[in-house]
Amino acid sequence: MSFHSYIARRTLGLVPKLLLSSVIVFGIVQLTPGDPISTLAPARASEAQLAELRAQWRLDQPVYMQYFAWLVNMLQGDFGISTATRRPVLDMIMLRVPLSLRFSALALVISYGIAVPFGILGALKQHTAWDYLSMGFVLLAVSFPSFWFAIILILVFAIELQWVSAVGFGTIGLLVLPALALGLRGSAIETRVMRSSMIETLNEKFITASRAHGLPERSIVFKHAVRNALIPIITLFGLRVGYILASGLVIEIVFNRPGVGHLLVDSIFKRDYPVVRAILMILVTTIMLGNFLADILYGLVDPRIRYE
């Protein structure tokens, strides 16, 4: 199987997954307690007014018809109208996306920027002070959630040292703390995986053969061992994208950033279900695309995977 066929097969595999996800997202929001009409109707609205509003928003139709109408519109790029603001849902989300992507992308860079070198050094210096220090960091970081790191960073760098502001947006400095809060915990898992993968790779026969042929140790480590050790790290990429997006929703609340997470929480409280559905579907799609990208990177890092 060629690499292009490999990509085509992975792409086709996304279609049923996305359809199933759309059913689940629509169903979860549909089963949420509360009537969205209550946020639209005036106080002491009559039954006739409520019925008119349900017909206007097509909430009087059977559930399966509501789902198919939502799906068809979504495939055309129309996520509906917000019941709270009467604005197009897609416009509301696109205004918030850049604010969320900036610190999420930086968090991903921080996460891998810490994990890869720490994991390599931990494998090369097993059972040394450096190895124990890096594994201690892993244990500490895994033990606490991201919002705990966020609170600690605010207390230390914003309140005690007063180096940066704790809340707000607009400057690079305001991206650092939320990105660190997101990136530190994820880097711990990746450091452990990178270290284990590197140790296993260094014990492979082709590494032994390379040393027997007299290749420089630096060349063996960085040209041969690291490339093969990165495969499990790539496996985590899709999961890391999902983790950063999901955890970023909470981090946005802690740092009071008006991103997609803030919009999602506000929409839930306002029972603005078109916005909630759209955000959840975009998150699910993004996570699946992250896993898809990981599959493609497999083929680039290890050409043997293309034909499996």
C-alpha cells in the first residue's frame, strides 16, 4: 500500500467516527435538563406564545428531524443562531478561537519542549541524579491537575513576585502563565514515555550493530535512536491535543480569558444549546484530526507503517 493510499484510508475512516460523534453530541445536549424556550420566552408567556417559539426554532419537530436538519446545516457551515444573543453561532465561536489557540499552541510547544530533552537525558543518564530529578518532576506533575498549577503560578508569579498579570489577554506576557499551567502536567506523561521508549530503543540490535561499526555515539543517539523513540510520543499527540483543548476550558476560567471555554460555560448556564452543540462538535472534530495527524506522522517517522 502506498503512502497516499494509507492517507486515503485514514481519511475515509474519519467519516463514520464523525457521524457517530455528531449523534452522541446532539443526544447529550438534547437530554440536558431544562427547556431552552424558557430563556427565549417573556415572563408569564402563554402556552400559545411558547408553542409559537418552539415552532420558530423547530423544537416542535421530532428529535430525528431536528438532528438531520442540524447535521445538514452543519455540513454547510451553518451552526445555527444563538438563542441567547440571536447572532450566528459560528461568528461567536470564531471570535473566541484565536484567544484559545494562542495559549493552547504555546502549551503544546512547552509540553514537548520539556518532555523530549528530559526523556532523552533521563534515558542516557539512568540511575543518576539527573534521572531521579526528572522522574521526581514527573511524579509531582502527574499528581496535580492543571488548575492547581494555574493557581500556584498565579500566587507565585502574579501575586508574590508581580512579574506578570494573572488575568486578561492581549499581550505575550499574559499567555505564559496559562500555557505553563497546561503544558507542565502534560509534559510529565510525555517525559516518562520518551524515557522508556529511548531506553528500549538503545537496547535494540541495530543500535548495538551501529556501535560495533564504530559510529560516533552522538550520531547513534540523535540520528537513529531518537527517531525511533519518537514513535510513542507521536502516539500521544492526538491525545495531547484533546487534553489541552479540554483542560484549556478550565484554565480559561481560572485566568478569566474570554476564549471558547468561557463561551461554553456561559452558554451552558444560559441554556444556549446551539452554541453548546457547536463547541462540543468542534472539539470532537479537532481531537479526531489530531489523531489523524498522528497517523500521518507515523508514516513519516517510520516508513514501514505505510504498508501495514
